[in-house]
Amino acid sequence: MISDFFQPGGTLQAGLDTYEERPEQERMAQAIADALADGTSLLVEAGTGTGKSLAYLVPALQSDQKVVISTGTRSLQDQLLNKDLPVLRRIVGQPFDAVPLKGTSNYLCRRKFAAYIATAPKDHPEWDALREWILGTEVGDRAELSTIPENADIWSQVTTGPETRLGSRCPYYESCFVTRARRRAEKADLVVVNHHLFFSDLALRKEHPGARVLPEYDAVVFDEAHGLEEVMTEHFGVELSSPRLEHLLRDWRNHQRENPGKAQNPWMPRRGDQLVMNTANAAQRFFAQIRLRLAKNATQSEGERFTLPEDLIDTQLKELWLLLDETLEELYAHGNLVAECLRDDGHEEKSEELRILASRCTRLRNDLAAIADRSPGRGDFVFWGRFRGPSVALAASPVGVEDVISRELLPNVSSLVFTSATLSAGGHFRHIRERLGIGPDSAEDLRVESPFDYQEQCLLYLPRDIPDPRDLESQAERFTRIAKILTITDGHAFLLFTSHKAMRQCHKALESTAEFPFLMQGQAPRQALLDRFRSTPRSVLFATGSFWEGVDVPGSALCHVLIDKLPFEVPTDPLNEARMARLESEGASAFEHYQLPRAAMAFRQGFGRLIRRKGDRGIVSVLDPRIVTKRYGRFFLDSLPQTARTGSIEQVRRWWQKDSSARRLQTRL
Ligand code: SF4
């Protein structure tokens, strides 16, 4: 029973010294337990501090069903595995079977490691740490080895991806960490994955009936469900990039080097070398021409998506595309031929490696064709490109993914639970329901409020007398105001921007004042920067993008969150543009149904960085006057919990001084 666990005197209180009665948590857990028992689905928004992880883990474990918990990020997945589940195990006092399952590239590949030790120099700086870890690890999850950075080159030498995994033909198959993790997941009651793995499995099942990575399941709980649309869009579209082709050719060359042709006719390796070179040349010419062709159209900054023109594959490019397609086809045919010879000569493993390389050629050809195909029936796709340094990416993404859940999941799974601290916008669930295709007949919804007293803990500063952030002439006045507010809280602040450019400009303008230790996104990896922020008194962090959500800095290090501009997304982004055009063509206002709710959800995420615990207090400043001067400003404010508000900086100062004295008094008492 849920109440036996959560209510005072129950299991949770008996096992947790820091127990606090949280009726909101029990309410959420009960609603999820009911949905699992009745075989229904549920959208549940849980305000910050509800304790939502326990609110879904407990009913999932009590349900006697096979439940998959899918998280938005790997860090939340690791937090569940390393923090919440161990605590729960201790509290319930009996073992239960909850296991993680990650994407293939997260695990050490024994076959690649064996090849690596045969050739790698033993004075490699990371060698000792790697060897020691491998001798002791039971699961082979590279997250265990934190001394080697995630992006270290060595990982690509000793891990493999879904495209290159040999599977049951691998000689290490039985002892393989991926095989073992999947077998553990088959038997477990609870499997913890992230959205990317969940939807790549779903896409695989759809494309190849019978194939799967995850075990069969009865129910799924999606945490951080506000991010599902983007993940589904990625997994149900195709993307072809110059690095993807380069990686294929690099793997092919490595295979050629490791197989000097003892078992083959002498012409085979020579022919292989030639074909790899032909494909590299064809790819280089194709992508160079794309870059040349699109440089004129691409007005976006580095890394941003831009729309591919309808006539992208014109006569000149078509020739290069066909050439690339042809070389990939030849490489495919050659690979299969050599693979057969290798198998006949008893080199099963090498043969299988080559067969997989050949099938990657086919996938590339298919993806290229899917991106080039602009036939009228493909109006449901948006075609876009992106330049990042020397790399070029082309993609075709579905404009809408609202039928994925209703077609692929709802009919096949007993219960689906969607949860997040931010699912509603403007006080209702209309937007998320529309984007995910979850009608009121398919799932109920529930909002459980945060247990925090925002009225008491937080002041919202909404100045009218500040220039619009889009007015580039008045930036100096804005920077002066920012400096003034930072002085009130003596730093201890997050400054959240909607673009890197705005972030850098403000940082540059305030840096010369050198009043506080200033940190800026990009100066160090995200985690290192956050650690520095926590440990440096009075620091001020300038950030954008990913720092608006998922960042947890409780306590006095963070007393002030400043939002520079309402976070409306760039309307010229091809996906946004296509989604909005579709809404308009259906007679709905794109602003009301898409831009505004998305901006309000992002805004709420930014606001949510401030109050993380019951004792936290502070100020959220919104330096975009539109929130009080425009009619739609109310929509943003209705998305927030009730707080004290002011438009006067003097009142901010007084609130802060009063609050600081109260805190000092509290400390003395
Ligand atoms: S089965 Fe795949 S991941 Fe496992 S050792 Fe073999 S190649 Fe590596």
C-alpha cells in the first residue's frame, strides 16, 4: 500500500532520518499506483521538491509488473542508480531487481580492448587507470572510471557503437558487458534507461519487427517527459554527416590493416584500398559542393540548423551524389565478397566485422536517398542542414511525432506515465498533450504543487523601466542595471541568457568591473564549472542553453537567478518553422499553440534553478519588460508558483536586507 510507505509512521519514516511528511509525494505515488493497477496512462507534473523519483519508483516496484524507467539524461539515470535506488533498497530492507541499461558505446568492448592491447603503446597516459579498472569491473560501464574524461580519445578505441557491434558472432559474446547488461535487464523488475536508448529501441522494433534491445515491458515511466518530442524527432528521422562517412572509412581502413590479406586473393586488399580511396574522394567532393552551394543560403550561425533548399540536389550535385552512391555500392559488394572468402577460410570474426561494415554502406546510401527524396508524399518531413567546424550534416526529420506514442506505445503497453517538474504551460496541459499526441481519452493528468513556500522564499523582480533586450542601442543601460542587482545579492547569481552572443557581450561588459568572481559557460566542462561556482564565494555564472534546466545548486551559493530575455526559440529554425507552418495550415495559432507554451516551459525551468530546498531563499529577476507590458506576459506568470513580486529595485534591496537580517537572526538562535 502506498500510504503504508509514505505516511508518518510508515516505511519511509522508519528508514529515513531526514523524513518529512510530503502529502504531494504520496498523492503522486498513489495516482501512479492506480494507473499501473488499472492499466491506464497518466501525465503528472510534480513541482520542485516533491520527491518525484520515489513517487514513481515505489509504485513501480509494488506493481509486480515489468517497468521501464526512462530518464531525459544520462546524469539523471546515474542519479537514480547511484542515489535513489540504493536509498530505497536500504529503506525497504529487502533486495529488488532494478538494473540500468545504457547504449552500447557506454560499455567497454572486450574485442576492441583485446585489439587495442595488442598494438597500443603501454606508456599511454591513461593506460594504467584503464587496466586497473578492467581487472576489477563487473559491469564495464565507463561511467565507473571518472578519472578518464568522457571525451578522451581512448574511449573510441575500446568501445563500440550499435552500428559496429558484432553480436552473437563475436568470440567474446558470452562475457561481453553489453550482453550481460541486456540479460540482467531481461530478468529485472525495473529497468532504468534514458530516452535516447528507449526510442532507438522503439525505432528498431518498428523498422525490423522482431529485433529489440530492451526487454519486453508492461509499463513505462518517462521522467523529464517535457523533452520527449525532440528525442522522438531525432530517432524517427535520418541524419547523414561528413563525420559519419569518415568514421566508416576509418573503420574500413583499420580492418584492412589488421587483415593484410593472408586469407584472400592478393588483389583483394589492393582493390579494397582503392575503393575506400574512391569513396573518400567522392564524399569529399560531395560535401565540399554542399558547403559551397549552401554557404549562400545559410545565414544561421555556426551549429544552428538551416533549411535545405528544395532544389538542393540539382544537376551538378546529383552527379556527385550518384558518384558517392556508386562508390558506396561498390564498397558494399566488395566487402561482402571478401567477407565470404574470410568465412570460407575460417576467419569468422573478421568476416562478420566486414559484413557489418558493408551494411553500414547500405544504410548510408538509404539515408542519403531519404534526404534527397523531395517527392510530394514527403511533406511530413523537414529537410535541414548544419555546419559545425569542418563537418557538414544533412537531415530529414518528421515535422510531427504525435502518432509515435499513440500508434507504437499506447496499444502495446499497459500503462505510460509522463512526469516532469514542467509539463504544463499557462496552468494547463494542452501544449504537451498536442505535441505528444496524448488526448484526454488516452491519459488523465495531475498537478502536484511544490511543497516550498514560494511566497515566503522568493521575490520576483519584474522591472518595467528597463530597455527591451532586443534594443541593441540600450545594452549599456541594461548592463548597468544588472551590475546594480548583482551588488544587492553580493553575487551568488546565475545569469541566464538565450544566446551565446548575448551572454558573451554581457560578460565582457561586466568583467571590467571585476567585482565578483565571474564564470562563463564554455570556460570549463559543465560539471567542473558548477563545482567551481559552488566552491567560490560570491561567484556569478553566465550561462545559456543547457544551464536553464537540470542544474541543482541548493544553499547560499545561489541566491539570485537573472533571466535576461524571455526564452522564445528562434522561429527561423527549420523544425520550429515547419511545426508552426503546419499548425497555421490547420487553422491554429502557432504563437499560442507552440511558441508561447514552449517559451513558458523553458522560462519555468530557468525560474526553477533558484529554490531547490526548503531553506533556500532568493530573487529571480526577469529583465524583459514584455512580461509586464504584453498581454502574453500573463501566460508566463501563470506558469509560475505564487511569489511576492515587485518592479522596484529599491524594494528588492529592502526585501534582501530584511531577508538577510532574518537569516542572521535565525543562525544566532
Ligand atoms: S559483442 Fe560487441 S560489444 Fe561485446 S565484445 Fe563483441 S563486439 Fe564488443
